[in-house]
Amino acid sequence: MFRSPQKTMRQTAGKGTHMKTRILSALLALALLLSLCACAKPETPATQPADPSEYNAVLDTSLTVDERIEAQLAKMTLKEKAAQMVQGQDDSVRNDFLQYYPIGSVLRGGGSIAESAWSAKDWKSLINGYQRSSLMSPAAIPIIFGIDAVHGNNKINGAVIFPHNIGIGAANDPELTRLMGEAVANEMKIAGMRLDFAPCVALADDPRWGRTYESYSTETEIVTSLSVAFSEGLLAEGVMPTAKHYLGDGNTNYGTGTNGTILDRGDSTLTEDEIRERLLPAYKALIDAGVMVVMPSFSSIEGVDMHENKYWITDVLKGELGFEGFIITDWEAAHEVSGSTFDEQVINTINAGIDMLMEPSQYSSTINIIVKAVENGDISEERIDDAVTRILRVKFEMGLFDDPLQEKVELDITELGSDEYRDLAKQLVSKSLVLLKNDGAVLPLKDVTVFVTGPALDDMGAQCGGWTASWQGQLDAEAGALATPGTTILDGLNEYASEYGVTFITDESKIGDADVVLIAVGERPYAEWEGDSEDISLTGSHALNGNKEAIELAKKSGKPTIALIVAGRQVMIDKYLGDWDAAVMCYLPGSEGDGVASVLFGENDFSGKLPMPWYKSVNDIGKDDAKLLFETGYGLSYNG
């Protein structure tokens, strides 16, 4: 399918931008390598590497995975086992430490080194450096490197950014979602990254929650179907998904959020029957599909933090559901559970059934705490062996022991951002759009002059949202260029204009010449608790600057008005809807804004359906007798 060239930076950017970026990337890479090497000498290991000429059952592929795990465990010290139970962050993990005690995993967090300045090649080199150091250790266990590729490998410049989950839920196309998973996996593998902290299988009951856009739907069937499809795509290409956040992250009660938040990390009072009926089916289906990593939620159920909820972790997940993989904490989540000291918190977390602790900077001290706890009888050796067995099982099943440097890994791509993947993203964008109204058949656009305005019209950061280039995301004006390479909505409109006889006007003084006014309004980027908000109106705390002005200008013009809503949730629009002739919910479409244009011009029909109820007022949220603006499943099309 034809694709016009991508817009890779604003026209106002200087000609030296590319060179500056390459120089910055090189300097960052050099600085990191120096920091990894300039470390204090670690302690001497308790064991020495085995003679490479001797038979090593761990590497004998003729043995079963269980036999290889048993052989690995038999030669490990307690401290080596404890090291497997922690995950450190890339900007603090030391290669010299790994040479003695290889930790279980390394992650690239939301605010980690270099942000998007590094290339895939840079990351592959760094990760293989970790692997070589780990293989030099007596235990010789490869690490697994994880990132939050929640809608694409969103930290490496040039990767395709897909619609966020709420838009994928509106599209509700499992086959395209599976292909999305394959694409994300390939754009991870090319950088050496094999663990994805996705999919999020939350059922977001309250749109005031800052992670609403990470939820596919409030419907169990949709969440289950799409999370399985995405995971199958990742698994087919050798990347391990993480089912998160177990359980109830999207079902917390308003006002119970921790650390001053409204909903995020709050408390859920769903009954056990409700949990089993609404939330558990997706996890069971994901386990059956081969997902071997689960991350608990920061939230709690009836006051019990999920990271120390032994009933739901050990009894239900590992027991009833037969989960054989490992359970990893969220970011420093062990610090949030009960206990008067961090030692006690680590003990409570592990005894509840957690197998790996995400400790970005405190991985070394956490290892020592685990060892001490076992020696003091606070954690049993059986619990440690169970945790390490689970971690090793994932690594053996993924082939990391047999190909730690990923020299045999098959790649479907040679570079990021292929036309094939961008076209796939464009298809998902076009299918995710929900037509809310179309009075007078003002859409599709054909043979008209259109005045276009609004803060979401030509801003890549706004249309991608959080978890793009950085944890919280950023507007293009903040980035000084496009937040990520791609096509803005305005770019897409301009690509189609001549073919359909449409002329666009951006000069406000000529608005009288227009037949139609099109505004693009929405929310600024945010992530997690930063997105919690009491006011989710188009002029609220998370609204884009310029929304109010665009809305008022359209109304004042007296022209038929088309409103595009670019947001991570179904914001409050009841007071404006009557002034608009057409309204389209775009959610957060990602890097391929031409997918929006293709539907506005009628190349594709609208097919998206609301994955959640759209409330008239925040006062109605969660009420059984709520007055809805639109019901779940609503969505118009050109053909009826």
C-alpha cells in the first residue's frame, strides 16, 4: 500500500539536528560504558567457574528443561540464587558485579538512561555486554532484559508507535492485534530486548484513573481476547509477555489512591466472586497461551497489598491456575508492603509468593537481605529454590542458555520503522476510530474547503500520549521536534486532500471562506498516577492548552463543525456535543496519523466501537443508574 514519506522533524528544526543527535548518542554510549567499567572491585565469589572441557548438563539440550534446571540449581550457592531473584536498572547495573553474581534481569525503566537517543545497535551492544559478564560468573546464567513496550518499542527513536490499548479495544480485531504483537517483538529483538512488561489486562472502571488508556475495555471478553492475541504475537517472535497488573488495578475505589493520588494504587472492594468472574479469566487464558511472567498490582484488595497477598498469588495464581512461570514486582513495590524495615518487607513479599524483586538501584543490598533472611530462617530454602526454578524455567524455555548473545535469533526486519509495520499501525488506527455523530453527513470530506485548528491537530506527542520517548510522554513543543518519527493528523489530511478535492485553511482570518470547520482537541500526555484527575473535561487539568479557544472559535464561526477528540479516555463532552455536527473519538492513535485521515475522507469506513461506557458527568461514574452519553459498543458508520 502507498505511503507518503514520513515527517521526521519540524521544519523549524535546524539542519544540524541529525548530527547533534548522533553526537549525543555517541557521548551517552561512551559515558555509560565508562560508568560500567569504573567500579569498585567486587567480593571474591564463593565458587569458581567450572572447567569448560568438563561435561555441563545445564547446556545439554538433549535433557529436559526440568533436568537442566536441576543441574543448574545443584551448582548454585545461596547468594547466586538470591541474585537471580532481583532485577536492576540499566543505569546502575555493574558489569563487574555480574561477573560474580549475575542478577536475574535488567530493565530499562521509564526514566532510564539515554531515553530515546540510543539506537537499536547501541542497546544490543549494551545488553550483550551484560550477557558476557554474566556468563563469566561461576553460575553462568544469562540475564533477561525487560522494557515497557506497551504500544511499541517506545523508547528507541524510529520504532512504530501503535495506538494505546484503549484504541485497540475500540478496534477489537484480534488478528491485527496479534500482528501488532509480532511487530513489537521484532522491534524489541533487534535491540536485544526479550521481556515486555505488557499487556496490561486491567478493566478500567473509572475514566478518572490515569492508566485508563492502558486498558482494552471494561468487558472481560474483549480484554481476554485482545491480551491473548497480543501475547501470542510476542511469543511467536520469541519475546516473553508480562500479564499485569494482578489483580484489580483498574477497579480501585475513588479517593483510595496512595501518596496523594485519586485512584492509582488504591484499594478495591470487589468481592471474590466478582474478581473470579471479571478479572481472573484473562489471566487464566494468558497462562494457557504460554505467558510465563506476571506482575502484581500496586493496588490492594480489601486493604491487602497485592504484592503480599499470598492467597491470590500463591494459592490461586500458582495453585489453582497452575502458573509455572515467575512473578515479578512492579517498580520498587517491595518498599510499599507491610513491615517496619526493608528487610521485613522483602521477607513478606517473597513469602507471599513473589519470585523476582524489581529493585532498580538496590539490587545488591536486596540480595544480601534475601541471604540473611534464609540464614535466619525467615524465608525457607524451599521458597528460594521454587522462585529460582521458575526464573530458570523461563530462561530455558526462551532459549537464553543456548543462545545468550542472540546470534541465532531470527529477525523479520533489518531496521526500525518499516513501511510494513507502519501500514499495520495505520490499519489499527483506522479501525479504532469511533464515529459518535454525523449530522447532515458532514463526513466524509469531499469537494469542500475546511478550516482546521486545534492543539491536537499537528502534534505527534499529543497523538501518541504517555509511554512515548519518555515515561510521561511529551508534546512536540517540549521535545523541540516530533516526539517520535511518523505522520501527524494534519500531515495525513494534507496527503489525501487533493485526491478528494479538499482545500484546507489554517489562517483564522479566512475562516469565512470555509464550508466546514474541523477542530482537533484532547489531553496532554501523561502516565500512571500523573494522569489521575477529578476533572476530565476538555478544559480540565489534563486538557491541552488551546482546546477552549478552538471550541469557541468553531462555535463563533457558525460553520458545520467536525470535532476530533484525541485523548486517553472518554472525556466529558456533553456540554459541547450539541454544537458539533460530527464527532470522532480518536483515542491515542500513535505515530500513524494518516490512519485518521483515511477514514475522514472515506477511504475506509468507521468500524470502531466504544470499549467502555461514556459518562455524561463524572458524578455518574460507577453508578448502576448512571446517565450515559453513549453505551459500551456504540459506534456509527457511513453505511448505517
